[in-house]
Amino acid sequence: MKRREFLALAIGALGASAFKLKGKGLKGSIIFTSSNPKEALKRLSKEMGGLRLIPADEETRRLLALSGSWGSGTRALVFLRELPQEVETSITYTGERGIEDPRKRYSRTYSFLRREGRGRYLVTLVFERASSGKARAVVEVEGRRAMEIDLSRDGQYEVMGREGKMTLEVSRGKIRAVESSCKKKICVKTGFISSPHEKIVCIPNRVIVSIEGSGLDGVSF
Amino acid sequence: MPEPLVRTRFLLGTYVTVKVYGSVPPGVLEEFFSEVKRISEKYSLESKNSYISKLNRGEVSLDRETLGLLDFAKEIWRLSRGAFDPTVGRLKLLWGFNEKPHLPSPQEIRRVLSFVGLEKLRWEGEKMASRGVVLDFSGFAKGYAVDRGARVLLQKGIRSALIDAGGDIRVIGTKPGGAPWRIGIKNPRGPGIVKVLEVKDAAVATSGDYENFFEKDGIRYHHLLDPRTGYPARGFQSVTVVSRTCMEADALATAIFVAGPVLGKKIAREASVRAVLINSLGKLEEVFPGNR
């Protein structure tokens, strides 16, 4: 396959996965070929200090034999396709300003991917920005939205619940209840929460503190 | 994506949130909450005048709905070799997890254990006749209420909804557009999520040692008591079960948690459910149905 055809396929793959990222703001992407994508992604995750891979579609899920997301660390959408034939190793790094020279900033991961050699699988990894916009916590009292708290600023907040007062603390993008008028203090024992849909709940006070955000529909605990 | 209709009420000792996509006929959410409230009140051991309290005192007869729950509990009791036991109520009352949690003395525990054990349940006609034995469905009453609520939604033609009752989740259909619901499993130690499950037409429930506990002399005592020893079950930090119904997910999560890692895995396979197990060292393992 000529290099030009290959790039067209790669960009097409990127375009296909971009439909999910509209408006979210990309941080960057890596496109590479591999003969064993699952192994390559595991190694890449190690090299990059941890990746949380989210399959972009059914076909990717099927090829990676993943039922949900995998790993922990920087979020990355992964889009995988099997090519009609093996191709020479080709690696493309795209940053916020376009295609980048990987040898300048990503020499370690680049040399790892180069060692991968020829491959039949085209892997597109897209890294999302941590949060498009400010991270926020929402406080509901008696089922009604009472307060919105900006998590980018450390601080303390007081909430009036059904029985009494609760004090919330924001620290480094996380939030917790430090004090509460309730007896059992389960809300306080919950500690810090940071992921969308994680909750701090105080039943006697009828207060629910949760982090706003997409990506999840609920948290089981 | 269209905006869902979201409502939250405080029932079953926790919050109950229902999120519905699509057109919602008038009165449906009221009916939903009404049904959840009915079950919450009927099986609340806290209230002296609830049906379950009266049943335990031998004052009323076993009704059809409760017989169904009892039969289900027996199934899980058998499957879990006694790790899951609906007569654990007496033990829970001793430890005071609902009022004043404290460490009981070994003698107190021994004494109460004589009233714990499904095999000790006695009936005189249709009334309970085993004095001192306390039938407690809180191990799965939440799940049952969620299922009954889901039934109301389904009967009224709702095809895309999510119910969250204090972390017990039941989803109807998929999200608009066909995407599965993404449910995170809470990190049992620290903030964040350890895994994301993608589900449709299913229920997810978690039993964990981090929800309701106290510490004494550096030891954590949590509310998932082992009816065989009288003490909190050791072996897991959390167990998450994905099943068809919330009642099943709820009961099995508790059963597997109390049964421990070895028997727990067996239970998951025998019940043919997907389970995410986080052991006492924080190691995560997944069991899939049909896996040998």
C-alpha cells in the first residue's frame, strides 16, 4: 500500500472516531500499525504512565475483545481496524497544532512503536482533554438543585440540609464533606469524590453532592 | 441527545433517582415513586408498625408478595451455602448499624447467633412462630423495589430509563440512539472509578465494606455481617454483580461478598451472572457467565 493511500485510510479512521469527540476538544492522537494491537496498547500504556482505553465502537470492542473500558490513567479513545494487508510501520503523532515530530517529545514511545514492525492492524488513539470547561460539583437538597461548586478553586462551602448544616471542602479538583450535622457521618466517611456521577450522600439532611460530567450514566456503590 | 426527565426522592433509606428518556405519560413518575414507597414502608424493620415488623411478631399472616421474596431468599441462601441469610436481621440489630454502631462482646454475639439461621424459621399456619428470629429483607428489598418501579415504567411504555437507588442501578433499554448505559464501579478505597460497565436492560448492584462502617483499634467493622460467624465478612472490599433484575443483583452481591473469594466465584458462575470482585488487597477480578 502506498504511503499516500495509507495516510488516507488513517485520516479516515481518525475522522470516523472524531464523531464522538465533537465539541470536546482533542489533546492529541497517535496512529500506528501493529501486528498485535492488544499487546501494543498494554505496552504503550506502561510507557505513557497509564492509559484508560475506551473503545470507540463495536468493531474495536470486538477486535480488542473488550466489553468496556480498560486500564486507568489518561483517557484515550481507541479506534481499531484490520487492514486488507500488512503495512510497513507508520506512526503519526498529532498534537494541538497538527502533525508533530515524535522524536522531539515522544522519543520513548516512538522507539517502542517503531520496534513493533509491520502490522495488519491500524490503531488510532485519541486523547481527550481532561475536561472541556470547568469541573463542577452540583449540590441537591431535597431533590432540587441548590448549589454549583467550581472544583478548580479550593475552598469551603456550607449547605443547609433538612436537619442541619454540612460543610463541604474542595481541594485539588476533588470535593468531600468535612462536617455534617447528621449522626452517622456516612457522608463524611465517603471522603473525596472526583469522577462524574460519584456521589456524597447525606440521607438525614437530604443532600446529594455529585460531580457533573458526561462519560458515565451512573455509579454503582 | 434529548433531555431526560429526572426526579429524586428519598426512600428505602437512601435517594432514589429516576431518569427517563422519551415521552413520559402523566402520572407515571408518581406511580413509580408510590410503588417504591409502598415496598420501602412494608419491609422497613425500623418502623414498629410495618408489615415486616408485625410479621416478625407473629401478628399477621405471610402474604403472597412476601412468600415470593422468602422463596427467592431461600434460593440465594441455598446457592450461597448459608452466607446469605434473611434471618441476619437480629445480628444487624445487635451491631446497631442502623442506630449506634458498636462492637458487641463475643458472648452477646454467641447468644444472638442462636436466633440466626433460615432453618430456625418456624410457622404456625401462616404466622411466624419462631420467637426471636427476625426476618430481614434489607439485603435485597431495595433491588426488589427498583424492579417493581421498573415494571411500572415498562407497563407505561417507557423504553429508555435509568433508576438509581443508592447505587443499586437498573436500566431499561439503551440510551437514545442505541448506546449502552455506562455505569462506573466506585473505587472502594479512595476517590474515582475503577471500572466502567456498559449495560442494557440490566441491573447493577454493589456490596462494599466502605459504605457503612466504624473503626475500632485500627480494625474496620462494616455492615455486611456473616450470619455464620456473627462478624463482618472478610475477603472483599467490594463485589459488583450485573444481572437481569436488581433484586438478583442486590442479593447476589451480598451473597458473594459474605461467601468470600473462593465460594463467591462459584456462586457467580452457578448463578450465571457477571461479577466484578475486588478482594481485600484491592485486586480486581472479573467473572463472566459461561466462563469456566
